[in-house]
Amino acid sequence: MSSLPLGKSILSLPVTQRRRWKPARLQPGLILAWLVMATVILWAIAPGLFTDYSGTEGIAGAQRLAPQAGHWLGTDQLGRDVYARIVYGASHSLSGALVAVALGLVFGTALGLAAGASGGLVDAIVMRINDVLLSIPGLLLSLSVIILLGFGTVHAAIAVGVTSVANFARLARAEVVLVRHSDYVEAAYGSGGSFFAVLWRHILPNSLTSVIAFSALQFGSAILAISTLSFLGYGTPPPTPEWGLLIAEGRNYISTAWWLTTFPGVVVVLVVLSANRISQSLRRRTR
């Protein structure tokens, strides 16, 4: 027989994993998604390694050149290389999406954890506030936040992050409620474990797998939302090479310079689809 008290022996055991990571299988679509994400991340970290042109300065006499050997994706109305502006714009788009997802993940998960673990009145209040946030269209809520904070990349990212808090909170709360009624959590409480000890050692670790997978999905959605705000004129101001702003600047020349909107739009679509594919893979590996 062990000399340790029953409560300490149970709480000292390794955390029981409700879901385990399954080995990844070789999937061409998933590999392509990771390659796309790795490429744009490298663009954001070291854009100078991928292009010799500036992202903001134009070339005299090179206005609206079609894609050619010297300019793979053509030039814009000011003679700026489109490929260079897409590469340099990666840092603005990705950093904004990262801030938005981080805000939603931290605050949404905290609210969902508090609601699901506490139950009762706290759960009712948090979820009613959550329902109000979910009832407001995301774009309208983002625009309201930007009007209060002002224009800019950071403010657009904060606005998108605020709209994602409710989605993170709902998912986290559902996961916490499911884990809270599991046998090992009931045993931990029955053996004398405190609320915060059980919350930290058992409930929180086993509730994060789905939330992390959802974060990858929200990353793609955040890029699309931030690009939409920039397209509407509520995000990054010119001449910053942000992807949504590139599409907005080229829309007036779509009939004569189709590449100004097509190539930035393709990049946004590829990144969003890649994030969705990675999120699906993460969800399948945790089932």
C-alpha cells in the first residue's frame, strides 16, 4: 500500500488525455498547404531575399507593365513591382492575422473556461453576452471597433480579434463542459482536489486540442477579414503594401491591368485555403 494520501496520489498522476494526437499520413494537399504557409511566412520574415525591388518605390517609365521577364507579376499604376508589393505585404497581413487570432484565443478561451468550469450564474451571464456578440454581423462589429479606435493595421487586427472572441468562447466552453463531466475529473474532485488544481491539471490541457485546431481556421479567416477591411478603406493606409489594399488600388484598372487585382487575390485565396486545410488536419488528428 502507498503511504501517500489518496488525494495526492490521484492528483500526482499524469494527466489523462481525452484525445491523443494520431500519426500524420502523407497527404499531397496538406503538404501543399504547409508549403504555401511556409512561403508566405518566409516572405514576412525576410522579404529582401525574394525580390530586389522595393515594396513602396516605383520605377520611372514602368507604369502598368504586363507580367514579363523583368517583372513576373507586372507593375502597378506608379511603376511599383506587383510581386515585390505582395512579398512585402505578407508581413502586414500575417502580423495582423496573428494579433487577431491571439486576442480571440486568449480572451475567448478564458471566458469559455470560466463559464464551462464554474457553471451556474457565471455560465449564464458569459454565454448571454456571447450570444449578443454572435448576433452582430462580424463586419459591422469590426467597423464599429475601428471607428472607436481609428484606422491602421493594428486597429484592424484588434477589431477582427474582438469579433472572434465569441467563437473561441463558445468552443472552449463546450469542450470544458465535456471534460468536466469525465470520470478522471470527477475522481480528482472526489479525492480532495481543489477547483483550481483540477482546472489547471486536468480540464485545461484536455480542452485545448480543438481550440488550437480552430485557431488555424481563424487565422485564415482573420487574413480574409483584414484584407476586406483594407479593401473598404478601414485598414492599412497607402502606400503600405497590404494584400487587401493592393486589390483595392487595382480595382480601377481591372479592365486594362487585370494583374493588379488578380495576383494579390490569388495569394489571399491560397493562404486562406491552406489555413483551412491545416485546421482540418489538426482536427482529424485529435479525434
